[in-house]
Amino acid sequence: MIDSKLATIVIPVYNRADTIVHCLDSIAMQKGIGQFAVITVDNNSTDSSEDVVARWAACHGNIALTQLRESRQSAAAARNRGLEAVTTPYVMFFDSDDEMLPGHLSRLLDGIAGHNDADIFGWDADSQLPDGSFYHTRFVARKPLRDHMIYSSFASIRYAVRTSFIRAAGAWDCDMLGWDDFELGVRLLSANPTIVKLCDPDGSPLARSFYSAISITGNNFSSSPEKWENALDKIHDVLAEKHPDMLRWVGYRKALLAGLYAREGAREAAGRLLARSAEPGFSAAKARIIYMHTRLFGKGARLLANFLLSDN
């Protein structure tokens, strides 16, 4: 029975017939899988994704898997549809081309057993670049809100959350077509959760995400600037109300994004966004420094921002 499980894994699916089995297999092989339910949410796939999942479920009767559909086209809407059906104390969101690495779920179970007051459990993951290589992405929570604004710690692959906590925070914003996980992370952290990081003894990641040329959010920034800027505007509104001292980090993000636009050749969009990057504690001069660094080098702005915006 799903009601007897401890956590649910929600997986939005959009045209992933060629990858979803690998994702599900990586979940099925986990020690402790009996304590987890799985919900897949098909988001208007035009390939055989639903049939592939159904066939997989029929061959894995030991997995409590529920198939749902969501007609509104967005990852956030699909995740919310899954969240509505969750009956377990905790929930985690996994993408249909992600992979769980050995020991992932057993470590989460140990974390919950040892910290039953925690609202969020986080972990490191590996992410694939277009050239096929992987880089290590860390769940950083020394100063949770600030660290998230710098490191985007709350990518969906990197945490599990108490179900009641994410519902109280407002769940996923279905109008968000880009950086929906980044925006949700700000709202979760603004509610002052108790956070525990789960660490592998040798520092290894607990999950892996793969690069896809058909990502629903796209693979560059300047072709759909409204996606990213809408997220930053909504984050600005949340922080202005609850944490106005953090608005300087919204300015940093705008200047960073403007630099990425410029690297992609979208100079007009870059200039427009840079012109509105200044925030309290983040001057136009600092915005220009972050912008130029990103435009020229493409990376390394985090270290520069830590220096320019240090709050000790």
C-alpha cells in the first residue's frame, strides 16, 4: 500500500521513451525501495513513453508505481500533478533522464531515521555537459538562502522535502517555464526549514543528470529570455517581502544572466537586463563587473560575487 511508504518519487515524463527505463531501473535497484512509492506524470508525450512505463511497471510488481497525466505543458505542472497524489510524509522529484546511483535511497532512509525533525534532505549530484563530461554539483547550505542564490542548490535532483512543507510553501509555480526549481528553492528557504545534508563517506554523488538536446526549457538563455527573467522577478518579490537584505543576490543573478546573453550574441537583451540589475547592496558598478567577467570568461563569477557581496 502506498499509504505505508515513507517517501514518493515523482517523475515528470515528456517524450522520454528512450531514457525512462534507465531512470526507473536505477530506482528499482536501490536498497530500501520497498519504503518508496513512484509516480510518473506524462506531460503530453507524443512518443510511446506511457506505454514504455506501463510495460516496465507490469514487469516490476514489487514497485508501487502510479501513472498519471497532466495536460498543461510544463515540468512544474507535471510535478504538481504528482504532488497532489502523494500520500507519504516525504517527496522527491526526479527527472525522467536522471539516474540514481547506488546507495541513494538507503542513505535517505537513514537520514530520515536519524533526523525526523528535518524538513529537507539534500545531497550532491553529477551533471552532464554537452561534451559528455560530468561536473560535480554540490548541495550547499551553510547559509542556505545565500548559498542557493549563488549555487542553485535546490535543483530538483538534489533534495527530498517533507510533503506538508512543500505544499505549505505553494508547491511548483505552473507559470514558470524556466528556473522553476530555482524559484521554488527560494520560497522553501524563505520558510526557514530544518535542513540536513546527506554525505557519501567518500564524497561521491548520489544521483546523476544527463544533458539532453531536447530539453523542454531549452539549452540556451537568449532565445527565451522571459523564462529566466520571470523567475528572477518573482524571486525579487519574495525576497523584497521576507528577506530584503538578500535582494543584492537577485542583482547578481541578473548581471550574470546579462553576461550569458552577451556570450550568446544577444547584445540588446544583455544591455536591457544589465540596465536593471542594480539592487540595494549591489550597485550598477558591481553589476558591470559581474557582467563583463561572465561575458568574457563564461564562468568564475561565483567567486567574484562572494568577494563583491561578502556578508561575512
